[in-house]
Amino acid sequence: MEFDPRHRSRLLLDGPSRAAARSYLKSIGYTEEDLRKPIIGVANTWTETMNCNFHLRDLAVDVKRGIREAGGTPMEFNTIAISDGITMGTEGMKTSLISREVIADSIELMGRGHYFDAVICLAACDKTMPGCALGLLRLDVPGFVLYGGSIAPGHYKGKDVTVQDVFEAIGAHSRGRMTDEELHELEGVACPGAGACGGQFTANTMALAFEFLGLSPIGTASPPAMDPRKKEVAYKAGKLVVDQLRKGLMPKSILTRLAFENAIAGVAATGGSTNAVLHLLAIAREIGVPLTIDDFDTVSARTPTLADLKPGGRFVAADLDRAGGVPLVAKRLLDAGKLDGGQLTPTGRSLAEESAVAVEEPGQEVVRPLDNPLKPTGGLVILKGNLAPEGCVIKVAGSERQYHQGPARVFESEEQAMAAVLSNQIQPNDVVVIRYEGPAGGPGMREMLGVTAAIVGAGLGETVALMTDGRFSGATRGLMVGHVAPEAARGGPIAALRDGDVITLDIPNRRLDVALSQDDLAARLSGWTAPRPRYQTGVMAKYAALVSSASEGAVTRVPEPKSAP
């Protein structure tokens, strides 16, 4: 049976009983002809509060032009966006992961209320990418996520720099290794315009993962935000979403278990952000695809690290674009037999077909050849042990150390730990423990880039380890373990730690342990009581009450109904 491109909008706009609805829309410029065409929702995460999404208002103009020329009627609407980088190190950072759920909820509400036939989402900063994906998938209509693109690198003392360098400079400044004038100069040049963070941090990681997954068209992420090619990418994306609608190609039919394994491989091969673990688990759960935290370790172990990208490597996203972009990474992995090339993309063509046209820049050094990878395995590792029975995540692409054992330095918040780093209280060999920053305990599972970058900037990156039930920015590097689950606020073993306890991180054996017996841990936890929630009302309190473990993607869940007495 032929798919009806107006499979939803007819219910809202057709027939005499819908005259009032049409009247409202005609009052703002829609014509009779417009309302007889498929209605395409354009979910925009534009905001003036950050550089990442600042240019999306302009990009939407080209998307809508493509939709109109392809025979659809675009209707643009906005949702929110929280800047991870700007809020980093403050109480405001707790809103970042929570914003993923609010973005998803708002897109779902708009789509259900206005009966869009398809939806294209414009996203850039970290949580807007998965938030848009979750909202789109709940609607079960054709569509995809269009990435706004990376910021260009800044230049400082003859080198390319990103915001990662600024965060690390704060630590260097605290130790007297950088002057006030040098820090101020770096601050002014590191971010030269609009676009998301320039390394293989969370935004670029998710953009690549979505192309491998089939939630974004191949090749659309690579051009930087302010590159003139981005306008053409947006225009073609507008045309493509109408084509996808006419084919009746639903994202849920594209996002198979093998597609998720492709996405994990893409993240692992490029030294991508640990946040991909949270977000891909959340997306898989949204559509019922079986995926566990252990699958990330399995796929990463069989995937070589090919891309030499910051934070652990030398190059930025703009360099990857010049080298051949995401299609080149996909082609490399396909040639190595590390991806399933038969998985579909939003064009209806396979991943292998879309990646076959990759053009490699002669002499490029960003994406390594298959016979000379950076590492034989990928950048994501899952550890378990008596401190993380449900697992935790570490990115080894940013650290060469495979083992660390040292005394715990326990802090009850990010602020406490940051103060200790900046006042020279952390010593070589310490294991910095930051707890009560998990999904429920934070609430919101703050990123710890301020602390991790300060540790590196202070010259302790090769001698100190850190573990937390919070999470990290994609710009984090070093021996930093996040997503420790169960979290402290829900009685996880991390809540039992005390200063001086000997902690061992053993990457080859995939272990995170403290030198205490199970009886010792149980005895300590027997006297533990859950802390009072930090927020009693509002969105933060609702999130804390409903959120699941980080090992399940930190998704919000509907409570089980109470049984009748």
C-alpha cells in the first residue's frame, strides 16, 4: 500500500470541521495550497545563550527552502538548549542532562499536538542531539537530526586551540604556570565564532554516531558551522526529509541492533565522548532495542582507534572534514569489516553505498590507515568491580596508563574537589573521588571538565586518577572514570568510601575496586542514610524522582502503578 505523505496532518486540517484550525493558520500567512501539502515540523534548538546553536536560526531558512521546493510546508518551532561549556563548574551544569528530557518532551508534545507528517531537528550542543532524537522517535514519523556543525579552531602562539585548552589553562594558572595576561589572551581567541566544540567532544561524537546509526544523513555533519557549504547541506536536508516522508521510511525501521553497534564502533574508532554511552543507551531503550553497557566494551574491543582527534589526539573536527569527513571514517571501518554496511540511512540507501563516495585528501594524517591504527582497540572501556557493580565508563583514547592504585581523596561535590585542586591539596598517586553527583544525587549528573582539566593543567594528569558517579565532557582526558553505578545517592558502594581507602583501576582486567571486603562495604553502608534531595520542587525534583541509573542511560521512567489494597 502506498504511504500517505499526509498521514497525520489530514486529521488536523482537512474537512469542514477543521475550518477553525485552517483559519488560524491562514491568519499568519499559510495559504490554502500550503495546508494541502505535507506538514513538516522543523524543530530548532536555536538560542542566544551559546555559540553552539547560535547560527541555527539562519540554517533553518535553508532547510525550509528545501522543504518548500520538494513540495512540503515547513512549520518551525523552538525548544530549549543548555550550554554545557558555559554552565560547567556551577550549579547550572546540573540542568544540562535534564535538558535532554525536556527537549525530547517538547518535541514530542509539539508533534502530537500539531500532527506533523515528518520532523527534521536542528541540533548542535551536546544534549540537543540526543534530546532531538528521543523526541523524534516518540512521534514515530519520518525524519532525522541535522547537526549544525563544529566551531572553527582558534589560534594561540602558533597552534590550533579549542575551549579544552582554556579549561586546562585554568589549572595551569592556579599553579602559576600561566600568567593572567596569557589566560586572558587565550580566552579571547579559543572560540572564534559560532559552532559546537571543535574536538571529538560530545557534540561531534554524537553527530558522527548519528550518521553511523542512521539518524542523520551521511556527510552532513562534517562541514563546520560557518562553512559556506553548510547552507547547501541544510537545503538538501530539507528536500531529503520530504523524500523520506514520501517513501514512508520511519527512523524506527532504520535503528536496528546492528545499527547501534555501528554507532558504537564509530565512537570507539574516533576516541569519542563517554557521553555516547548514556545517550545511545537512552535512544535504544526508547525504541526497545536490546543494548547494555557491556556492549560498548565488546564493540570497542574489536574496533581500532583510527582518528587522531582531540582531546587525546592532535586534530580538530575541521581537520577531519578536510581529510574526508565522517564518510572516510565509515569507509575505513567498512573496509576492515568492522561495520554492517547493509544498515539503512535516511536516504533509503545503505551505509556502505553512502560511504563509498568518500574522498580522501592526499597525505592527510587525521584518519589513519587500517594497517597503522593509533591503537588496535577503541577508546571506550567499561569497568566493573566492588565499587561499580553495574559498571562505569572510561575513555582510554585520552590516557596511556592502564593501571593505577592509590589512596582515595573523597569529596561530596564537584565544588569541594575543584577547590582542593586549585589550592594544591591533591598529590601524585591520589584517586580523587567525587560523589553525590549522579543522575538522582546531583541531580543531573554534572560533567566534571572543570576538575579534570584543572588536574591536567596543574601537571597531575599522568599521576592522579579520578572517579565519580557524575560524568565527563567529551573534552576530558586522563585516567578519569565516570558513570559509577549504582550512584552514591542510591546507596552504591561509592557512598561507603573514606579518605585513604586504597582504590585500584585495572583497565586490562576491566576492574574498579577498593581494598575492602564485601562485609566491610556492607557494614559501612548499613549505617548510611540517603541524603535529603537537593531540590524539593520543580523540574529538578521531578527528574531526581524519576531518573534511572547511568547504566541504563539515565532515562526518566514512569513509576509502577501502586497495587490496590
